[in-house]
Amino acid sequence: CNPTVNVEQFTSGLNKSGWLKHLHAILEAAYFVAKRLDEGNSVLVHCSDGWDRTAQVCALAQIILDPYYRTFLGLQALIEKDWIQFGYKFTERCGLVSGADPREISPIFTQFLDCLRHLLEICPTKFEYNIKLLKYLHDQIYSAVYGTFIGCSEKERVNLKLVVLSPIFKTHLPCTDFCT
């Protein structure tokens, strides 16, 4: 997108980062889980600490399996259920507070949104929402406008009075801007 950036340097940097390998592994795991569940099997998903890959894989598997989560309201419900209510560490992983431990900062939710973007590109007619919604969610999380994405638990948000002071994101997203 920037004409001064050398394409070879960009692709070399992208390859060295391992970003695409991570996305591939996440999507592969999500498809594995979705396939097993679709076959009627039970599946236990748990990464090393239970916070990061678990949320990514489980949320993506649900999107693959259930058309409801491919709707505007469904995605909002899924993020609220699998990320917010299950205590995803948005504050720590997104580095939203000064003095955050740099070892805890990681683009886990960004990876989830990027995986979802790939699913949108593969099957655009299967989704009610578009890539604008994914970009919007990403921007809102890092802007810390919504108290919903601050803290690592509902208890933290209540103690910080963020639930009262900040609207839950889903009540302020007009579908007309983000639906296909």
C-alpha cells in the first residue's frame, strides 16, 4: 500500500515474522475441532495456559460450524461469550496500561480477527458482516474506548466501574455500516 516499501522486503519480513504460519496453525486447529464436532465427537481444546489459542480455536470452530456466528449479532455474542465473559486478558495482551509487562503483550485477538478475515475472503456469501467490522473491532480494542475490552475479568471491570461508565460495544454498532 505504500509505494516506497519494497515488496521483497515486505514479504521477507512477513515470512520471518511467522505470522502466516501462526494463522495457518490456528485455522487448521479450528477446522480440526469443527470437523470432529460435526462428526459427533467430543473435543477438549486447551493451550498451554488456556487463554490464547483456546479462545482463538474455539471461537473460529463455532464460526465454521454455526451460521449464527456468521451474523452481525452472532459475532458480537461470540466475542462477548468466548472472549469477554471467559476472562480474556485484553488489558495484558493488548498492552493497554502503562507499565504492562512486555512479555505478556501479544496480538492474539488480532490473529483471531485476521483468521476470520481469511474465512470471510474464502466464503464471503456465508457471512452477514464484512471486513469493515473486523477493522472496527480491532481499532476499538486498542483505543480502549469501550470498558468492555479493559480489564481481564468482569470483576475487574465492575471494580473499575467500567461497566457503568462505558457502553457495551454491541449496543453501539450499526449493522448498516458493517453488513454486506
